[in-house]
Amino acid sequence: MKKGFTLVELLTVIAIIAILAAIIFPVFGTAREQARRGACASNLKQIFQALEQYKLDEGAYPPALFTAIPAQGNNCPQNVQMGNAPSYLMPYIKNVDVFKCPNSNRSSKTEMTTATYPQGHALAGQVSRLIPGDNNSPALCYYTYDSYDTGRNAAGNGYEVRYALTWSNSNLNQIESQLSGVAYGDGWFNNPIGPKKSDTPRQLRYRSPDKTAVVTWCTYHRSYSGGQPNQGKNDIVLFLTGDAKPMESRKMFANPYNERP
């Protein structure tokens, strides 16, 4: 006659299973996150190839990666499918899913929103507009499905611009000077707004921008505590070199456009 398991033996087996689960599940979670980061970096590299092709064809970088549509009054359109919307890079990419980070939970391909400029931009906190810095100009609307023109803000209640053709002023150029050893002065958004000889060339609107310029970055791999990103290289940053690299989230939160590969 077979003897059954004793209570002690059952509790021992359950304890072993719990210990193994505590070891294995975080490993699986880390592997999954690494795979998602790899997919995100792949998306950004495809976007870079399309961006360069656009530049060859048009002679300049586009105002947005996917699209940015002027709002009608205070309202963004909500019924235009991404596949049917006018897009700058879609002729070179074809698949709208390339514009979505695997970590983004946005599923609607019609939902659009306005966005503000992030910290580290000369217009930080201001709404992105057709003519940047002109409050009489229409606000721009972006698809929430698109992870690389904009990203969620730290509070999680709105969106911030990521891809920007220009971003500098004299204060940000002081940081540029410290990092590069080159003396820069007034930037694009110092009056009068526009190009200046004293400005950093690490901006996409200039004819031959420095290859270390930030193109865009993905913040969907971040986590936050108290409205600040947790420390770690959790932002995937696309540079004009074509590299998509993990960069320190706190630095990207503070001065994103000043970062270098």
C-alpha cells in the first residue's frame, strides 16, 4: 500500500516551488523587457532610414515623423485612421505599427491629441503649434498611437513633444558650450526667432545639422517616482548618426536635446 505525502512534505514542495517562481519570474520579465527594447530600437532605426530618404528627396527634414495636423479651434480630429492620414514618412515605411513602441498601451489608430514641449526645450510647457512660439498659430495634433513624435508626460495626463526641428535658446546653448567646448550664444528661440550664427548646429532645421543631434527618443520604458524618472538607461534615443541607444532617463528628462551619443 502506497504511503501519501505528509503535511510537512507538501509544505516543503510548495516552499520550493515558491522560491523557484521568485527566481524565474523576474528573469522572464527582464527578458521580455529586453526584447521590447530591441523591437523599439529596431523601429527607430527604420524611422531613421525613412527620415534620411525623405531628406534626400525633399532637401530638408520633415516637420513631424508621422504627421502633425493643425487643430480646428481647440479640437483635434478623432475619426481619421492613421493609414488614411497624410504622413511624411509613410511613403518610405508603409506599416504604421513601426511608429508604436511595444510598451505603449495605446491601441486606437484614430485618437489624436495636442502636446506640449518638454523640459529642456526653449518653449518648455507651451503647446506645440504650427508656427512654434506663436500663440495665435493653430495647435498641432498628433496620433496617440505614435510613440516617437510625442510621448506621455511624467504625470501621465498628457503628451509631450519628442521630435523637434529646433529647440535652442541662450540658456540651453550655455549647456551646449560646456559639453562641446564651443562658445554658443543666442539660440533659435531668442528674439528674433529664427536661425543665428551663434546657435548650436545640433538641430534638424539647419541645412547640415551635426550628426550628434537628437532626432527623437522613446520614454515608454521608463518608470517614475514622485514625478521623476527612476534612475537607469531606460530611454531609447535616436541620434542623427543612425544609432538608437539606451540613455539615462533622468538626463533625458532634464535636458534631452543636449544629450550626445
